[in-house]
Amino acid sequence: MPHSLAHMRREYTREGLTEAQSPDEPFSLFHRWFDDARQTERAPVEPNAMILATVDRAGRPHCRVLLLKALDERGFTFFTNYESAKGEQLKACPLAAMTFFWPTLERQVRIEGRVERVTREESDAYFQVRPLGSRLGAWASPQSRVLRDRGELEALLASAELRFLDQAPHCPEHWGGYRLLPDRIEFWQGRSSRLHDRLNYRLETGGWQRERLAP
């Protein structure tokens, strides 16, 4: 197994990323790359899937895959249970990092910054466009808590279904959105011989600064 892993590799030859192709600020480039990913990536890859990294009170890092659900000039928004493990971690340390990887395009974007809760109105609005099963699941699941077995979760779901038998589920107070406000965004384009292109944007007083990083 160690030998076979050592020889697993892929050459990235699709295209490059130059300063001339890149704007002075990162958001328009992210939009362009995300649009490319939506047109190019196919199942099982979800273009808006990203890895979110957080840190707990002890300084231990945690990461998991989530879905990006909104993007504007303020930052990148995702939704979750505020009482989950990630919610507790963001409460203790409101800093996070997210990574998007689009293998067909041989591209990766890394984003770092401060995290804040979105408004209750934003959470309510998004919650109402979720499928019914997902809305019921938000009420049923005590996310990240230990369960006896699958049957306990199914019983919690049955209870939620009974509670909202005659009404549409509203957004729970313990559920809502977070927005990552970036101060660093790095665009990575795979190149041959592992000499990848890396353009990094840093937010400083006066605006975004762009720089090339060694691969």
C-alpha cells in the first residue's frame, strides 16, 4: 500500500493563471471561477461544496464538507445548527477557513477570515426555500450529540413531523447562517511538474493586495 500511494499522481496541464488574467480584487475572479465550475463539474462533485475548518477552545482543528449557500460583497454564507460542534467552535473562536476544489478545472480556492452570524431575517428566508424534509430535520436532529442508535433519530423525526402536521416548519432559533468575512483569498491553478500558479489576495488598509506565492 505505501508503494502504491507514493506513485499515485496526476499531472495538471489544463491552463495557467497570470496576473494579467486577474482583477485587483478577488470577488469577481471567484464569481468567474465558480461559474466555470457550475458549467464544468458533474456529479458527484457539487460546485458549491467546500471544506470548512474551525478551531475549538483547546486549539484542536476540525474540518468537514459543507455547501456554500450565498455569496455577496460581504462574504461567503453557509447554514447550520448553532448548537452543533462547529457552532460551539465558532462561538469560542470566530475565525475559520474554507477550501473549494474543482478537480475537472484543476482549481482550488482557499478563503480565510472572521465569521459572524447572519441576520435572523436572512436565516428565515433561506430556511423557507429548503425542502420540507430538510426543515423537519433541522428540528429533529440534535446535531453533533451522541445518539443511542438510528432509531432514536427516527423517533425524533417522527415527533417533529407530528408537531408540524398542520403547519409549515418555521426556522428554529438554534439554526441559521454564518458569513465568513474574508481577509485572505488564494486562487490555485494546477500546473505541470507541481509548479502550480498561486495568486493570493490579502485585505489590508486601503483594499486588497495581490501577490504571487511559490508553489
